[in-house]
Amino acid sequence: GAVVSQHPSWVICKSGTSVKIECRSLDFQATTMFWYRQFPKQSLMLMATSNEGSKATYEQGVEKDKFLINHASLTLSTLTVTSAHPEDSSFYICSARGSGGSYEQYFGPGTRLTVT
Amino acid sequence: QKEVEQNSGPLSVPEGAIASLNCTYSDRVSQSFFWYRQYSGKSPELIMSIYSNGDKEDGRFTAQLNKASQYVSLLIRDSQPSDSATYLCAVIRTGFQKLVFGTGTRLLVSP
């Protein structure tokens, strides 16, 4: 149980284009989803928290107009990197937390984005 | 002072030994504690969660929590080379949703 998928697993795009990453909870309803970014040999950095049906809450320093997050259903959240630049190249990982009293978060496998 | 502190390692143990990973946290109102394992180039995987003082065992893993000392640990018995990874300690503070991670301890298990 508690499986989270991400699509695509890797993507290469040209500078200036937009990329959408999907995060799905496969066997549970995720009331809250989180988006992280991780650069090589660095710690996970939380970008935003999204609750189903509400606007995402972004961490300080994360541009909400650049990183668009939509959590339209209890099993799907999307992250769109708009007007991507090479410095946006990173490993993007989502996590999901189910409803009920558990605080456990389950991570997706991640999406490796390379902007050329 | 960092909210969650871990020794970065690497912690080297021989195969079959017990690996002991430690974590301290600064906020006394923290309520939930987690250990994640992250292999290089992969996303974190939840190993254990612990919410109350004492020990919690799951297979070869034992998590220990001492709220008075603000200390949480992970013991891995019969360590295997496949356990070689970075182990992340994470904490959730009361009233918050987000995980606060330590920087991780790199574990190396030699055959």
C-alpha cells in the first residue's frame, strides 16, 4: 500500500518552454501533497504544500508564478515549471499524505528535469 | 541551531553488525518522527515512524524516541551491503504539516 507515482520519470526540455509533472497516489486518497526539489548531493528542499481543492502554500523564496501547482483531486497533483531555464534543472519529487490521523508521507520516485 | 541535526557520516559498519543512527531535534513541540532511506539518485523511502517514547521494532529496524532528551535513533541489526544509503531523520511539529529533515547520515556497510 501507500504507492505514489510520478510522470514523467525524466524530461529534457528547451529553455523557455514549460513542463508539467504529475504526481498520483495510487492506492490511497491524498488530502495533502508536497513538492520538493533536490540538487545533486544536497538536501531535499520543500517547494510547496498543496491541499486538495485549495491553493498551494509556497515556501519562502519559491516563485509561485514559475512553479504552478494544482491539486484538483484526492489522487492527483501537478507541478508545472513555466518558462524553464537551465538553473531549474533538478530532481523534483512529490510526496503524499493520506487522510485520517496518520502523518506519514510517501514519496514518488521523482522526475529528473534537464533544461537545455 | 538547526531544527533537526544528524551526523553526516559516513558511518561505516561491517556486514552483520548493528548500525546506530542518531538524530536530535530542537523544537520540544515536535510530535511525529520518521526515518527515511534514500539511495543515491532515488527518492526517499519511509522506513519507520514513531510517535511516542520508547522503542518501535519492524524487522531488522528499531526506532527509539526520547522526547525528554529530544533524541531519536534508528538501529539496523544484521546490516547488509544493500543497507548502504543515506538515512534521513524527519520531524513534524505540532500544528504543522510539513516534514523538517536533517541533512542525513550516509551509511556504508562493507561485505
